[in-house]
Amino acid sequence: MKREGAAIDWIHIRAASPRAILFVPPLIGGHHAQQVRHFRRLIRRGYDLVSFNYAGHGDSAGKFSLEAALRDTWSALQRAAAISQREGLPLFGIGVCYPAIPLLACAARFPGVFDKIILVNAIMGLRPRAIIRSFFDYYSELRRTENRAPRLAEAFRRYADFIFPGVVKSRHRFGTLHRRRTRLLKTLWDAVFLDPLSDVHLPRTPVLCLYSTHDRIIRITENVLGDRYEDDVRRICPLATFRPLAADHFLSHPDARSAAFGDVLAFLGSE
């Protein structure tokens, strides 16, 4: 697969007698193999899976930015759609956390490409001001509870661990994404000024939206959960149905993962 002369590393996991194809964009700082692990229960149920690595990740060439992630998702979606058409299989999109944004943006650019879409703890916009406000609220709480003013660098590190536990982070990397493979200023510019979902509307696509009621990341970026969050999703996806889960952003508890898996199977018509 090519994007402006740069190779995009992608993967297609095949089932013996596939029901459909799942198109799953990766997480920032993640890897396409991570998506294979997350959705292996669906693969075992007979679903093919197509994923890829953004520029700057894995074996994909080029440097990462949010705009590049949109282009990479579009290129990979064209590949998945071609496989779907050639093999006569439905194509379902799955967007988890940030990848929901490029997934929905590309779905609007390619009307009717997805038979159904699944959103899991989807972020509908980055909202930098909300993130900055959240960080300084966290910093103020550290000062109050520890009776000292931690250095900003230390506070930021602890805040990142609070929001993204278990993700390898340092000054030079976030997960698999290294700073030297990132267009840092471009990424910051995109976070402030790029709004890929501003004009997106998918009036005919059935959508299942699973969201965790204890999700720190959604609470920060959306500033709210519940009815107002559902309204934000429904503005883009009017056919959305919702399933709140008593869980965290990562669906850490096995019961939450099992409940989500059952909802997904029922939505895809495989239960």
C-alpha cells in the first residue's frame, strides 16, 4: 500500500469462512498487532480483520501527525473496501478512542462503505483547552494533597500516567511512537486547528456506541458523559444506539469486556 510514495504497513487476518471484514484503525502509539489481540475473539468467530500502522509507527514510512493519520486511514480504508468488494463480504468499521475520529471522517468521505460501525469509548474531538484545564486541575490537586508544588515536568509525567496507565511514556516516545518519527509542531497545530468531524454526518449507517461511565479520557475531552455525550455522537451518527458500561476507558475488568463482546456480536448479527 502506498501513500505519497511512502509505504503503509498493513495487515489482513483471514478467517477460513469469513462472515465479514472488520476495519480497525490503530491507536496512536499502538500497532496493528495490538488490534489483532484486542479483537481476536471476533476473529475466532469468523471475521477477517484489516488494520495498519500510521506513519511513524512500526514499519510504516514517513513521520506521524494527526493529518497524516487521516490520510493513512483513508488509504487503508480503500484497501479494505477493495477486499470487501472483491470477496463479496460486508465491511464493518471499529473505532476505539481517538481512531474513531479518522474512521468517521473517512466514512463520510466514502458514503456507504461501511455496513455498520462500532464505536468504543470514542473521542469525538481533541478539545485542547479542556485537556489543558484538566491538567492544571490535576496539578492543583497535587499541590493541595502533597503540600508542595511539584515541578511541571514531574506533574505532567504523573498526569500522563493517570490518563494512560500501562502505556510506555518518556520524553522520547509514547508507546511505539518515537519523537524522532513525529512531526511534533505539526501534530500540535493539528490538535488545535484540525477538526475532521466538523461537517461529518452519517445519516444511513447503523452505529453501536459503547462507552464507559468511568472513562477519564472521555470526561476530559467531552467534559461530560451520559445524555450530552450521546447527543454529540448522535449529531454525527443519528442511527446510533448506546450501551453504557460500568467500566474504565480500557475495559480493564473481564466482565466489562465480556459484556461489550456480547453487545458487539448481537449488533453484528452473530449471536
